Amino acid sequence: MASTTVRVASVNVNGVRAAFRKGMGAWLGGRGVDILALQEVRASTDDLEQLLGPEWNVLHDAATAKGRAGVAIASRGKAHIHRVAIGEEDFDTAGRWLEADFEVGDVVLSVVSAYVHSGEAGTPKQDEKFRFLDAMEARLPELTAHNPLAVVVGDLNVAHRRLDIRNWRGNQKASGFLPEERAYWDRMVGAEDDERYNAGAGLGWVDVGRRAAGEIDGPYTWWSWRGQAFDKDTGWRIDYQLASPALADRVADYAVDKADSRDGRWSDHTPVVADYAL
């Protein structure tokens, strides 16, 4: 039976209205995306629908606080079902977790758009980040039990390995590269010194970007707007596509759509795009 290739793209837009003003529409129009996951939307559902146009079906979990966070999944076909709950019943994800199931031929693909807190070491913000990561880690086995073909994409705000951050020596006590944060990835995809790292270790999930890139620095997905961070490629790889074991075997292609120049950027993050043969 011939497979159907589904292209899943994910990007933290840092405000979708601003991103479209700066050129996001041109990128999207030429990329052939089937399912688009967005983070830090910071807009209304009406805004999203107007920007994307009628050919897209939009699911949106807006932030509790207006003008902040917010995750969305837009697709060419309608989702079969979607969910926003994660963790305990009283846990408000604040517009940071959205799941949707898509029927593709005779299979179902589950896609999660996630936006993990940035955190701040030693503060309540970091406590909230750990609480969210706890809920995310607990949800992953439930996702694969629900559907073996699942992918969690988004700005997960943790650089797992030294390869994932240019200035790792200077950021060992900074949120995003704390040992306690990186340990979550050790449990999800395996530690780098585990012979089964990214190949069945931990919960068995696969960091698609790292598997595609191999053992190289980056490729980074976020650069500060300040200074020459982008020009010098002083970045962090914090935007992921984490595939369930069964789906990881179906990855046909992966790309990081880095802009050609600083002036060509429409977000401080860049899209990560994967093709899955279903």
C-alpha cells in the first residue's frame, strides 16, 4: 500500500500578527505544510483564521493571560478530535499544550503543539516550568497508549546536550540548560552516554532533529535579537519534534528553515519541519 507523506511544521512565532507582518506568509505559502503547529501565538482565534485564510482549519488554546503564550494547530484537513488537558485536573496549562488527532488514510496521527515555560532559575517561574515538564513526561506514555503514531512539537525551552547550545559553559546555571531540566530529556530519549540514546532509551521517544543532524553543533533554532547572535550563530536548539518510537521509523525528511539573513527573520525562532510517511 502506498504511503501518504504528511509535512508537519512547528515554530514559535513570537506573536503571529507580527510574524505575518514580517514575512511569515511568504514562507508558509511556499513550504507545502500539511499541519502547522504554532507557539506563543499571542492573538485571538479570529486573528489566526484571518491571517491563515479559509484553506486552513484552526485549533487554538489561548493563554489564560491575554497577550501571552497560546498554542495552535492549523491543518489542511479537520482534526478528528482534540484535547487540551494535561496533568492534574486543576492544572491550567495557560495556553501551552494542545493535542489533535488527524485521520490520514487508514491511520491516525496525533500531533501536540507545546510551549514550555522559559523559566528563571531559583524562582517560582522555574517551579512552574518543572511542574509542566512533570506533566509532559507523565503524558508521553499515555499518548503512545492512545496512539502509537504521535509527535510532540514546539518550543520546549530546554537544550538537552552541549551540542544544542553554542555557549554551554556560560549557561550551566541558566534556565534552559539546568541539569535538572536536561534530565527530563535523558528520561524521554535517553542520556547521550546511553548506547540506546535516541534509539529506544528512556521512554523510547526520538529527538527527530538530533537524529537527522547527527553529532554536530546545532543546528540551532533560536537566537537572541540582541547583538550579533544570529550572524555569529550563537544560538540554542530548543525547538523540537519528538516522535514516538513507531512514528520515528517513518521520518522521511527533516529541516531547520533558518533565514538567510538577520533581516529576513520574522521570529526569534525558526521553523522545524519534518515529513512523515504514513
